[in-house]
Amino acid sequence: MGLRWSRITPQLAMLPAVAIMVTAFLGSIGWTIFMSFTRSRRLPEYVIDWDRPFRQYERLFGDAGWNISLNNLVVLAFGSALAIFVGFILAALIERERRGEDFFRTVFLYPLAVSLIVTGVAWRWIFNPQYGIQHLLQSMGFENASFNWLNDPSTAMYAIIIASVWQSSGFYMALMLAGLKGINTEIWSAARIDGVGLFRVYIEIIIPMMKFTFLTCAILLSLGVIKAFDIILAMTNGGPGQSTWVPAYFTINAMSQKGNLGYASAAATMMLLITLAVFLPLVALTAWQQRVAKRGAN
Amino acid sequence: MPRVSFEHIVKRYGNVTVLDGLNLAVEDGDFLVLLGPSGCGKSTLLNLIAGLQDVTSGRIMIGERDVTELDPKDRGLSMVFQSYALYPTKTVEGNLRFGLSARKLPKAEVNKRVKWAADLLQLQPLMRRKPAALSGGQRQRVAIGRALVKHAEVLLFDEPLSNLDAKLRTEMRLEIKKLHDTLKPTIVYVTHDQIEAMTMATKIAVMNDGEIQQFGTPDDVYENPANLFVASFIGSPAMNLAAATLTVDGGQPLATFADGSAMSLTDAPFDNDVQPDREIMVGMRPEHFVMDATGSAAGHAAFELPVRMVERTGSDALISLDFAGEHLFVRAEPDRAVKIKSGDAVSVHYPIAKLNLFDVQTGQRL
Amino acid sequence: MTDAPVMYPRKPQRIKGRSIAIIVFLSMAALFFCIPLYVLVVTSFKEMEQIREGAIFSLPARWTWEAWSYAWFDACSGLTCEGLRQGFWNSVAILGPSLVASIALSMVTGYALALWKMKWAGTFLFVLFLCAFVPFQIIMYPLIRLTVSLGIYGSMTAIVFVHTALALPVLTLIFRNFYKDIPEDIIKAAVMDSGSFWRIFIEIILPMSGNILIVVLIMQITSIWNDYLIGVTFGGLGTKPMTVHLANMVTVSTGTVSYNVNMAAALLTAIPPLVIYFVLGKFFVQGIAAGAIKG
């Protein structure tokens, strides 16, 4: 009987993956959380500071840079939510008018294939005050046109949001398109025969039917925003000042610029907590979806 | 309720012609079943009348109105879909109301109609539920209710029972039939299930390859199939079709089978003049065979054949006889069938008047 | 039959007004989406004199490859001035092993999880699911220390290792979801026919994986090529990928900025994934669907 080997081989084959998950993920996460309770600076100190275990967190929340980062996180999340809206509109139009589907999908999705560093170069050039859009508008007679958004702390985040919406709308469009195509065509026929206006069909029937897709998009967007680093670096490098810092940027900055390991670990742990806050609904959603799917099958 | 007619309907998808010059008309209050195998064009035809697809050329009339260029909602019809197409995010009541909401009816009228449909189809206890929480039969009733509340003149059904199990299908068949008897709408009903067609229809249009093979009452289609396709498509168990050569001997038509046996067709129901010396198919329904010895009266053809197999189907038994190397199926009562074993020779008789004769070359009824 | 006169012919089909409106709207949106790429391309072919005129959308007065060749051969990134060449070849050198390692590892793991019963498979799947969303920052420093202690920090091996590790959760889930749909009976039959774990994998599973393999391959090519953070963190002198070179090149703020060179450099970095995207876009879309529904 080769039965015994057939039990052991799969487990052996999983060994590398398990090792990576245990060291690179679980162990590393635990290590970072541990570090966040120590007084580690440039080098790790393996002693928890029991007098004030939360000293790094206290410092963190007193740090203007961190508060700006959290604030920007919310701004970015709401701003980027525009991408879901745009994605749905584009998907709905493409699905309605089948002509040119491949072409439009290709165009709307290409930004996703390009490095965010490249995206940053392109958009910084567009926002360039000397030679970009601003100059173009001013030379066309709009003397007061101001597109120098990246150099103004109050508008820099919006420039990042525009670039981010441009970059990710196609992604949500692709997800929405898949969701729309999953809708039974007879639903559309029924609505046509009922003579219900298209807008009402979308609002009352189609969008409620796609609630899972929308929720998935919202959660993926939130997770993406928490991870947002490249685009900040490429667009503004955090500036002007600290005005476009986000937690991902703050953490790396604390590590590589300030060289403060305990502090960076506390920030990273906070990032993990925020992720979990978004992630847990996703777990619940998946469970819910499976339950609904099971019930629907009967 | 109006008459519905299709006039010279042509439907092409690119180079593929699905319907080519089709004509068909049903009178008001008729229950028309479009019957045929999948891909025969019956669903296309239904979508054309619904306005979900456009004709390439031709005209569709509902009553005195030419609806060819009208939007689905303006054609005055409602439809029950194969998957029911209930709006999953709305309750049963919401589903019934949604179809009416576009019509700007007074609220009292909407309430009245919804209550009427709910009572008619016993939907009252389900009104607050969502479609996902309903059984297949319940969903089906909601779908019918949604079509009825619109008081449309023409009701369309697209294989509405194909997703139900056998028992529910029988129940729903009766229910739809009852609805038609009480409300008398004009119904166009698409199915590939001949039992649905036979039980519910007042008129059947048998379709194949985008053409109407035969249009008539269920009895007509069953007893007098117009061609070989209809003969073999309608009926379960299927009609026996035995190849033979038609000759005329002294003014008397005669069919000679492959085993050399001959059958006099003097009393056979020829629709046309008999033309001799051609290959024909002799069609015999399994249930028309007579096994009694007394059946050997005049007007019957006698067969003395060895038994190949006996199959019990419950209420019936099917005896397979060896006729010129082919199966010849004979329906028998179970009591009689238990006494018959394979290898036995039995004698059966077939009434000549109930023969169906077809020209092999054209496939048409002789 | 075809000669029958056409009765009641319809008016020739026109495109409906709504269709036109939709297509016009989508085309305008498409134009907007193309603006960044367009300005990259036209600027990269312009000479600096024309760029200083400030007409960002205008076509080059004289098309020239000078900026491109300068970006490739001579532009300065940090202290070295050897153009993007080095970064390009570094990226290629990182890409190959990363692809092989990450896909092979997650494929085998996904296969084992999907088709071989293991008691702790459920727990492991949940861990994978969880870790697929973990921000890189929380494991970054421990990974640095890990690679340092393995003696590979700063080398391409380190970058390949981190790419492989980070891609593991998502890719394993994708493969597992794909293999899960293979009928269990096939595996039962294969086991009965004395198929071993590896023989079943190579003779039955691998030949069935063509489609998902292309999808994952494209996903990984774009994500590894476009990565910046891993490259800048784990790469050392002379091993950093193209994106890092590009970022250094365009953020240098000494002297006059050669925008045309920057744009050419950005395009050079973007071309490999774009070519793959435009050629194999269908699979890219499938990858998005597969990657998004990780559950």
C-alpha cells in the first residue's frame, strides 16, 4: 500500500509554504507587535518596557505627523471611493452597449498595468506649474487658473486622489462588469416588458442585486488605501511638509528616516489593527455570501 | 382578447437565418403552444412577439395593431420567463407592484389588482417573502401573478415549467390551464415538452428548423401528423415507422415491407391521390394495436410476430416485437403483458383507418 | 425559399440615439484615461526648448529619440550615470526567478490544499486568507533582519525571496480555488491507479492548469515588474530594480530638469508590462477577478 506515502508527501510538499507563512508572516507580525512595546531605537531591544508598555503608542498619537496620516487616510478613502462610482458607471455603459467592449475595457484598465512610479511621473508632469495644465490654461487666457495642486498642502491630497482614481477605476470597472454579467438576462427582459425606466431598474433592482460586488469593492478599496505608499512617494513624497503623509508612508519614514524601530513598529501595528477592522467584515461577508448562495441553491 | 398574427417573419443573425418567411395566426382566447426541439426557432419567435428582439422583416399584429416597431412595454403583453426572472431584491408583493409602477395607475387600482392576483394564485401568505425564500412552485406562481396583474391582452410563457420537478409540473399544468379557462387570455406558450403541449393547448404549432411543420389542434397533430418529423416528434412512446414500398395492384394500393409481407391499404386514409412505386413509411401508434383475437375483424391488418422484450412502465406495458429486423412497439394492458415472454409469437392487429402514411422522399403525409 | 419576396420590410436598422450617446461618452472617458500616457509619449519625443514653451498637449515639432537614448544610456540615478539600462537588466534578473519560485511554490501548495485531505488545511487556509491582506510594513523590518541573518540582504536573492513570500498567500488561494473545482473523483481514480502526489501533479494537474497559469503569470509579471517598495528595501547597490532607478532619476532636483528624459525613462519602465497587457489583456482581466474573490 502506498497509502502511507500518499499521506506524508502532500504534507512534505507544503513544508516550504508553511515555513514561509510561519516565519515571514506570523512570526514577523508577532515580532513587530512585540517590538512596539519595547524601547527599541535603531536596534531591537528584546525587553518589554513594563513601566510604560504603551509609550510608543502614546507618542504616536501625540505626533502631528501621525494624526495627519490618519486624517489623510480617511480623505483618501472617501476620495478614492469615486473610483468605485466611476467604475460602475463605465461598466454599466459598456455592458449596455456591447459594441467596443474589448476596446473600452482595455483603455480603462491600462493604468493598472503601469507602475505607480510611472503614474507619478505622468501626473506630476500634468500638475507641473511651469509647463503643465496650469500654464496651458493661463496661456489660453484663464489667468487665475491654478493647477499647482501638488505644491499646496491644502490641495495636494486631491491631486493624489485624482491620480489614484485614474489608476484604479478600471479595476473596479472590471469587477463591476463581472458582476453585471452575472445578472440573469431575463431580469432585464422582464423589466423591459414591465416598461420600467432604465434608471429605476438600476436603482431598485440591479444595484441592490450587486450588493456583494459593491461591498467587495469597498473593502478592497479600503485595504488598498491602507497600503497606499508608492503613489504618495511618486506624487509628493509626503510633501509639501507632512501634508500628504499616510500611515504606510509614516511607518516607512519612521523606520528608514528616523531609524526608530519601536516607534515604527507601533505605527505598523496600528496599520494592522486598521486592516483588521476592515478585514473582519470581509470574513463575515464571505461567510454570509456562502450562506446566501447555499440557501439560494435550494 | 385579440388575435395574434405573424406575417412573413424573417429573422437573421448575421448570415444565419433562423426564421424564413414564417406565417402564423392565433384567434383570440386561443392557447397556442409553440412546440419543437431546442434550436427550432420557437424561443426566437416568442422574443419577436415580446419585442425583446427585432424582426429582420415581416409584420407582427396584435388585434388590429401593428406592433412590429413598438417597444415591449407598449405591446400590451406580459411574459413568464423560464428562470421566472423575479426581482430578487424585492418581496413577492414588490415584484407584483413593480411591473405596475411604470403604468401610473391609481394606488387603489394597484392594490386591487395585487390583491386579486394574490388571491387567485394563493400568494397571500408569501407576500412579505423574497424570491430566494420561495420554493420553485411558489416562484412560478409569483411569476405568473406578476404577468397577470398587468391585465395584458396577451400572455407569453417561455418554457415556464422546465425548472420544476415532475410532480409540480403536473400541478402547474393544471393551474395554468385553469387560469386560461377562467380568464381567457390569448396565450403563446413555448415548450419542448409535448405533454404540456397536448394537455394545455387549444392550438399547437410544431416547429423544426425555423419552419412550422404543422399547425392544428392537439388531436389533429397527434392523429394526423403532417409529416415524418411531426410523426416521430409527437407521441411517447413514439409512433412505429416501418419502411415499405407502395404498389398498386389492380387499383388496390399495397404496402410491401422489408420482410416481404404485404398490407392492403385499400381502406387507408390517403389525403392525396395514390401514386404507385414509391418508398413510404407506414406509421402505427403503439396504443392503436389490438391484441384480442376478436380484433381480427375487417379493416385490420394482422401481424404474427416474435416477442423481443416486454417492458412494464407501471400503468402500461410495452411489448417490443421483431418486425423485419426492426422493433415494433405495441402497447398492452399489464395483465395481458405478464403472460407474454420474449420468444413467444403473438398476433396483433392494427386498424387500417388509423395508419399514417408518409412519402420517404418528401417526408410528407400521403 | 430565399427568392420569396420580402414582405413588410423594415426600415434599415439605424444605431439608436442612446447607443450613440453611450459611445460618445465612453470615448470621451477613454480620451481622458489616455491623457497621462499621451503627455508622456509626446513629451518624451520633444526637445527641451519646445517643452519650455509650455504647450503640454502639442505634438513634438521635431520627433527625436535623443531623450530616450539619454534615459537608457546616460541618465543619472543616484550617483551612477549609466542610464536605466542597469535597472532594466536588474528587473529582468529579478523577474525570472521570482516568477518561477512564487508560482511553483504556490501552485504545489494550492494543489496539496485543494485535493489532498489534511486535517489542518482549513486553519492554514484561514491564515493565508488573513495574510493576503496584511500590510507589508508590519513584516518589513523582521524580513530585513531575516535576510540579513541569511546573509542575502541587498542581493537579488533577497528580493526574489521576498517577492516569493509576499505573493504566496494570494497565489496559493487562487490556485487552490482553481483546483478545488476539479472533480474529486479524478483524484480518487488517480490515487487508485497508484498515482503518487507528484505523478498526479505532473501528469494530470499540470496539463489542466494552462489557463490559470497564464492568468497568474501575467498578474505576477506586472506586479513584480512594477514593484518599488520591495526593491528599494531589499535591493543593494547594483541590484535595485528599474522602478527604483526611475524614482531616483526623476526626484533628482539638482540643475535643470530634463523633462523629456524623465518621460522617456518612465515610458521605458512602463513598456514591458504595457506590451504584455495589450497583447494578453483578456487574461489580465481574469486575473483581477481571480485575485479579488479570494474567499
